[in-house]
Amino acid sequence: MSHPVRFLIMAVIIRQIELNDNPVLASLIRNIFREFHIDRPGTVYTDPSTDNLFELFQEEQSAYWVAEENKTVLGGCGIYPTGGLPHGCAELVKFYLSGDSRGKGIGVLLLQVSINKAKELGYKQLYLESFPELAKAVEMYKKAGFRKIKKPLGNSGHYACTIWMVKDL
């Protein structure tokens, strides 16, 4: 018995953050935190910078990428020189995708673009913080070469996170 041939064609654009992305991304991030029941203090959920990502990523040695399809923001991911990190290390930050966008390879693409930019900026290592509730994302990080570490690095202010990972570039 033959099976029908199926194709998934996406017109996803990966671009740098723009000022008008701020409210859309802040809303998307907070919705995801509510979805996974991690909307609590000590996270991106209450971090004031979540409302001003464009301004945050004007910092030297940082970058933020937005995925969009048909002018709809699907999510984003960035790298940032978080204070207190070891020399040559940046943090992978604000990496979130809308529910409809997950499982389609968009996250892997955003992750790879961010890793490539980190290398281009001269970083030797990437660090990230996460939660057990985001298990699928943690698995994606492991597949990309991140490994768990026992304690946090740097001064992100996100004291509620319980998973810390690093990747050598």
C-alpha cells in the first residue's frame, strides 16, 4: 500500500530584532511562562528587560534573532554578555517559541544562528539557564552539545532557574 507524499514548506524568516518587536515578544514570552506554570519571580517572566528586548540587545557583543512567518512573530533567541560570566562566555537568552511553532525545526534553526553569531563575536563558550518544565528544550540543548553543570554562572538575576548548561564553541 502506498502512502501519500507530504511536504512541509515554511516561509520562516530569521532576522535581527526590531523596536516594534518589543511588545509582541514580551507577550509571547510571558504566555509561554504561564503555559508551563513557571510564571514566578526570579525568571524572565518578572525581569523588566523582557519588555525592552530591542534596547537590551543594543549592547556590544550581543545579538537577538526573531523568527517570523507571514509577518507573525513566532519566537526568538539571543546571546548576551551577562555580567559575571567567565571570560569568553556569553549567555543564550530569551529563547522562546510559540506553541504552534514548536517541533518544526525553527528552534534548532534559531539555536544554530545564535551559536554561529557567538562564534563570530569571538565567544568560546555559551551558557544557559532553564527549567525541568521545559524538558523538550533541554533535550534540544543536549543534542546541540550543551552539558549540564551543577551551579549557575554569572549574574542573570534569574535565581528561580534550576537547570544550568554550557557548550564549548
